[in-house]
Amino acid sequence: MRRSAVLVVTALLFVLPALAQARSLEQKLGDASQLVGIASGSAFDTLAENIADTAARAVPVISSSAGFTYQYNPTTEVFERTSQTLGPLYLERPDTLGRRKFNVSVSFQYVELNSFDGTDLKELENGDPIVIRAFDAAGNRTGFRATRLRYSLGLQNYVTAVGFTYGIIDDLDINLYVPIIVTNMRIGVHAQDVATAGLDGVFTPSVGPERVGRDAGDAVGVGDILLRAKYQLPRLNILRWALGMQLRLPSGSSEDFQGTGDVELSPFLYLSTVLWNRVEPHMNLGVDFNTSDVSRSAARYGFGVDVDVHPRVNLNVAYLGRSQFEASADPADTQFAHLHGGQTVLEPLLGLDFDRKDTSDLSFGLRAVVWRNVMVFVNGIYALNDSGLRNDTIIPAGGIEGTF
């Protein structure tokens, strides 16, 4: 027994330092230029940090609205269904779950990010070569090199999320959303010298062989946990409305593209009405306030409609929008020396610009009741514009939920 304990302790002494020294995905991306003999620096680090933050915010969040909602009728002493449709998937509706009712959902999303501002992530490069210092074998500076630099980047997230909603009273819900994220990253770096210069900085053509380096990394962890609340206000004729509040906790690793690293507080207004007992248009308006840096906050808005094509089948479509208040990075932070027209000028590294972004998405899905208060759902999200880090095809999602 004592011998086993000694072996366990010895193993931990070797394993724990190795785990502590494991590089994060952000560090791997920031250091990727070293794979082809180019020293990394602040511009490379800032670029990696902003890609990590953008990737974490690019993962869609399924709404907390349950397919079935109820209200207790004291006269009949039974719960009566209040929702007339099965509801949206990525928009919230004003209807609350009902006093002492409980809803649980499990969802899965595959989020591949493969373009930035319309440029394929496998073809990230500036049109001009970067300028780096050249040294001899003894470490003495000999001049400059102009090097074409191209990154090939692959990012995939497999998101399994569990949501729990509880009706405190008929008009007040609380929700807990916990995502478990598996992130895969693949990096290819291609570099080729195209010109050289002495200490005078005058460049002459000099093409060298292409240098190629590759790295990869995977991460598994809990993403940012969301705490959500919704209070339904008295109806105004045919208008249903509710106030919502969302608290985003920085539980996900920002260095592994799984969290933002910031606490966000998001107030919302939810509006809807029901037409012909089976068509429900929706509108959501809100703001994600970044409590660490208000300038990194963003407005969120969406509108859509869901239709019960059958008492057990619902189709829904929605527009989802997000607008940043300001740029996520100062342009100077990601600029690097490039050779343009024979002159050394500062330009965005890899041609990536982290200015203020407006994203627009189309969400479309289906909900179907499979047994009593249990239903399944499938959904797709298609990017309507190229702004920022995006998926250029469709983000698929699916899941199951039940109300008890």
C-alpha cells in the first residue's frame, strides 16, 4: 500500500508540471510563426488574443424558452397551457414556464469557423510581404528580409449544452445554461523570402525556398455559463411582452477559445403576438454590457416567426443580429512592417482587421413533440454577411427537451 502511494505521488510529480506547462490554443497560435523561423511578438500575440475572443463569441446560444408553458388555474386546480405555439429556438418569447414547472434541455452544435471578413481561414495573408530583421550566425544584425507569410487555420467547436429552467412563479423564470465544448485547432504556416536588404534598407529581389510549419491542439472544457431570468409583464391587448436579464460568467477558458474572460450583463425586451392561434411573430432587443470594458459591449437584436404546421410540429425562422459598439482591437496593435512599393510601411498582420463588426444570421428550424411534454428539435444557422469570424456554410444544431 505504501509502495503504491509512493508510485502515485511520483507519477503526479512528473505529470502535474507537464500539465502546467501545456500551451493553450491561443499560445500555439501566437507562437506559430516560430515554426518557420520568424520570431513572434506583440502583433502576433494580439492577433491570437482577438481571434480567441471572436471565436468564443461566435458560438450561438439556444434560447431558454420552453416549447410548453403553463399557468396554474386556482379555480380548476390544474395547470393550463398558455403557449399557443411550440416556440422559437434562438429567440426568446415572452411566455414564462409556469409556477413550479421544470424544463430541461440537451442540445448539440457543430460550429466550424472557416472565414474572416470573407477570406478563407486557409488563405490568411497580407498582399505584401512582412519585413523582418536578418542576422548572421553570430547573432549580428546584417539587414532585413521581406517574407511572404501565409497562415492556414482550422477551428472547430463541438458544443454540448444542458439547460435547466424553473418557474418560480407564473410570471418569473430562471434558467441555467452550461455548455461543454470540445475545440480543435489546426495551424499551417507558410513562409518564403522574396527580397533582402542591407542595413541601408534598400531591397533587391531574392527568392528563397518555401518554409512550412504545422501545429495542432485540442481543448475540452466548460464554456461560459449563462444565468438567465425572464419576467412576463401583463398583456397589452394582443401584445405579449417580457423583460429579461442574462449574466454571462467567465467560466470558459479564454485562452482555449471557449470563453470571453469577461463578465457580461445583458438586459433584454421580448415581444410577440399570436395570429390565427398558430402563428407567433417575435422580436428581441438587448445589449451585452461588458463589465470589464464597456467599449467592448454589443447590441443584440432579432426578429422572426414560428408556425405550428401541425399540433405536434412547429417550423421557425429568425433573423439574428449583433453590432459591436467599438473595434475589438486598436489597429496599431496588430500592425506589422510590410514591404509595399519598395518602402517599409505598417499594415495589418495577415490582412486581418479587427474593426467594429456587424453580424447578421438566418436561423431556421423545426420542433416536434415525440411524447407528452417531450420534444426534439433541429436547426441551422446561415451567415448573411461576411463580417468577422464566420462559418461560410450552415451551423447545424439539434437536441431534446422536456417540461415536467
